[in-house]
Amino acid sequence: MGALHTYNVTVDWTGADEHGTSSYTSYSRDHEIRVEGKPTLLATSDLKVRTDVSRYRAEELFVGSISQSQMLWFLRTAAKAGVVVTGYVDHAQGTMRIESGGSGPFTEIVLRPRVSYGEAVSAEAAARLHREAREHNHVIRSLGFPVRVDPMTA
């Protein structure tokens, strides 16, 4: 068994007032996500009840973390293969099915990375790099739904 990594994150509900959660519509969903030594993320809920749309939502951060992890694995895989990547932009999209209770599971995430290379890379070689990165991506491997990678070359 390999080494264990621990990630410490503080989530602090900042939307409380003297009425607390006296009703579903009475309280703010605003909260902060903090990691020691890093900037605070201002966050809220995905629902439209007392939601500040300028703040990050857990669902957005979830999709972003999957995209981020795939990018980092791709860059690592390319570097190890001697392929120079000069740009990487992903327009990721997560789809969640809303069920009768107003919530539901993610059904799919599609990553659409646009990659620029220092020298020409064949479509087959690029596809192999994306596939290998996807296979090693520990975040994606932890999920119970599909994550599709549809790369584009810049």
C-alpha cells in the first residue's frame, strides 16, 4: 500500500444571522472555503434561493477540479514522453440530473482541452497522451460516472 496524502480544507458558513435556518428561504448560502496560506474562495449554493451568483458554487469547483487534475496529468505525461506543450485551455462541462427532490447526481463531465505544442504532434500521439493521462488521473478514477476527454489541437 502506498503513502497516504491528507488534504485539509475549512468550509465556514458566513451567511448566518440571528434567525439561522428558521426557514428554507430565510438564510444565506454564502460561505468561505479556506486552505491555510492560500486565498479564500467565496462560495454559495447552486440553487437560486438566497444565492450570490458572483460566488463559486460547489458544482463549478467540482468540475474545475476534474479539469485541473486532467490538465496536470496531461502535462506530466507529455513531459515524460518528450512532447513540449506550450498551451492548454479546457472548456469543461458537467451535467447533473435533477431528480424529484431537487437534487441529483452528476451523469457526465466532458473535458474539451485545446492543446498547443512546440512542434507538430500527430493526432494519434496526442490521443495517446490524453488517454494515458486520463488513465492515471486519480481524481477521475475516484468517480462513479463517466468523464469524457474530447481534445482539440490549437
